[in-house]
Amino acid sequence: MFVYGLRKPEQGSRGDLPNACVLGEWMRRAEAGGLHTHGNRGALYSGRDMGVIISMLRGVNLGPHNRVKMEQLRRLYVSLKLQEPQTYVQSGNVIFRTDERDLIRLTKRIESAIEKEFGFQSDVVLRSTVELREVIARNPFAKRRGIEPSKLLVVFLANEPGAEARASLLRIDTKPKELRIDGRELYIYFPNGQAGPKMSWAAVNKALGTPGTGRNWNSVMKMLEMAEKLEAAE
């Protein structure tokens, strides 16, 4: 994949995680070539042309409630004048084009439309393609050998937690799970998968004080791949 003539560092053939330093350097070079990054809070998208956005719904299709078909979700996004919506798996991931620059306003539009159309409230978290690249570049486990992508979860938060919330989070005993927080993302590594003591998500959510939705590393990489293909098709 090329961005402004620069080749993006590829994921290893066995799913190895990209080296954060290599990907970070690629991003800095891309910026120098005209690719704009965003503020940590992501309130405004600063791209000059129609941007590609990744939206992630919270708590859909996890049980008998809050059910929605991806075909219906794509139609809803089209009705909101969001261009070329594509969905990934059934957990409510939609990649689309938009000329909307205010992502906070766009988030509220999507959330309101979902509640009106499907009859339930779902928090929606948005990231631009560049922001998703940054999430990958900041992966705190990237340099560690033996990390299995399927056991790494990224929780995308609606807002950046303050210092007090971060401190409260880090006081929670989650062993053997490992938590790292960076900006609006919480990285969680499950060395034993879902086996062993269950982590108290209620305690984590209370400490953070902001909505969030989790995606495993393989899904994060796939959503970036889809977003980059949509960008390249311009």
C-alpha cells in the first residue's frame, strides 16, 4: 500500500505485529509529504478532501438484544449522506467516506439515527484512517516477542481519560491481563486468552468514566486495510 509515494510497513506473514518505531517513522515521512494527523481528542478532521472514517458501535449483536443486520446499518449510513459504507464482521464496524470535518457532531448524528431506526442506544466511536495508523504505531507491546495478535485487545474510548481516571484504572488488579493506556486507547493483552480469572469490566468502565468499545488486534489491522483501500480508490 502506498501513501503519498511511501510504502507502509507490512504486517508479518504470520501475523507479527508491526514495529512501532518503523511505522512511526513511516507516519512522520507521510506527514512531511502532506498527510495530516489529528489532535489527540480527534474533534476535527483536518484532511483537505473527503476523508475515510472508521466507526465502531458499542454493544451490538452480543446477545438477544441490540440486534442489527449489517445490510441495514449500511443503508442507514447511506441515508446520512455517508459515502461508500463498508462493514466488517457483525460487531458494528463501518468504514466510509465523508466530507464532515467535525467528528463530534458526526458521532451524535450517527448515534441519534441508530436510536431512531433500531430502537436502542449505542455509543459510537470514530477514528480517522490516520488516527487508526497512530493506534497501531503506539502499540506498547510491539517490541515484545511472542505476542499473539488474537490475544491483544484495543479499547477505543470516546474521550481521553484524565489523570485521576488513569490512576484509578492502573490500581485495578487485572493479573495476568496487562493494561496500558495511551491517549484515547486502552491496550489489553490476555496472555492466557480468556482463560483464568475474569477481569472486572464494570470496574474498568467505572474507572475510565467514558464509553469505549473493544476490538482485537486482527480486527484493527483489517479495518485499517479496508480504510486504506477506500482511500486509494479516490
